[in-house]
Amino acid sequence: MQSGLLVIDVGNTNTKIAVYKEQQMVYFWRVTTQRDMTAEEIWVVWSQLFKQSGFAYERLSGIIISSVVPPLMTAVREVCRTKLGIAPLELGPGLKTGLRIVTDQPAQVGADRIASAIAAIHLYGAPVIVIGLGTATTISVVNEHNEFIGGAILPGGVISAEALYERTAQLPSVNITSPQRFLTHDTASSMTYGIVNGIAGQVDGIVTRIIEEMALPFTVVASGGLSELISPESSTIQHTHPDLVLEGLRITWELNR
């Protein structure tokens, strides 16, 4: 009996790994992305996670990957082929997705943005604006014809926190957490308040401009590791789906079976 579909999203900060049986996510792991890991090092981490969770990886039905970290992909492919016994499907040109990329340079659009847009049009319909709230903040616009037409990219919460710590003499390193609702009186809380509400304000401002410019009834969906923290502070985000990229990969696999 097959144990499911392995879905891998290699991000700048974290790599998300999930197993789907049909449309249900049954396993989920998150590991830190380390760009210089060898195939053997990756397998040590993955196999331990699988073993601890009781996941029978020997009977996988398939593997699909999206990545925004090209230097790591040779090792990831090797693990899939030699340890899991499956050549992975990689999100990219030539696959059926239900989404057309009509930007000036389609090859430069991140695989994570494509995957989340695929999921958004299948789950919420087009036109849709997808907000990726992770290491960077991305705003992706899909028009009423299921065409990815562009958007915006700006520093995300992780980048903002790191920049404040590294480029100042006295500001501390902070983890991004849910901010207090009112002005704060200590430095770390003030940083969190500023970062989270600042990103929410940026998102609202850009989304409002896009809606005014295009005059379309967009649905606005947020995804990514910080989506559940930032969405409540936003006035334009309507839905929050942290694992939209993984869902987009699952849908793409189904479309290409």
C-alpha cells in the first residue's frame, strides 16, 4: 500500500516537508534551510524525522518540489533518487498548472509564488491577490483569466528584524511574535510592534492601490510562516492559509499525473 505524496518546499529560511494522502496532509515537518548541506547530511535529518513520525517512506507514490534555493537542489534531487527511489517532479516550465505566467521575465518568478498562486485560484478562484509573508513579503496578482501578471516584493519580517539588529549598535535580536495591540514600553516589544504592523500597513497600502488600479473584485489570501501573526493586523487580507505553497504543489502533482 502506498504511503502518500511527498511535497517539499525549499525556502530561504525554512524547508517545509509534507505528506499528502489524497487531499489530506497527514505529516508535516519544518527544518532550517542550510544551503551547503550535502545529500548525506540532508538524509540524516529527513530519515530521522520520518522515523520519529512513523512514516513509511519506502512506499511513496511520488515527490514534487518547489525551491527558491538553487544551490541546494542537486543534493535534494540526489536524496530523492538514491534514498527514496523516486525522481522528483519539480515545479517549473512545461507542467500543467492552470496558471499562465505573463510577466516580462517568467523564469524569474519564484517557484513559491507560482505554487501559492496555483493553490489560490483552485481554492478561492480568480481574480486573487496572494500575500506571501515569510523571509520576504511578496504580493502576487492573478487576474480574472488565471494569469499571473506581477506584483510586489519587499523585505519581510525576518529580514527587517535581522537588519535592525545588524545595522544598529543597541537594538537586540528579536523573534517575530504576535504584537501587543497598543504602544509598548520596551525595546524588543517596540520592534515587534513596528515590524508586524509595518508589514501589515505596507500590504494594505499596496493591495489597495492594486485594487484601485485594476478595478477587479480580488480575493486577498495570505500565506507563509508569518501569515497568522500579520493577517489579524491587516484590513485587506480576507483569508489566511499558511501552507498555500504545499497545497499548490499537491494540486500541480494531481494535474500532471
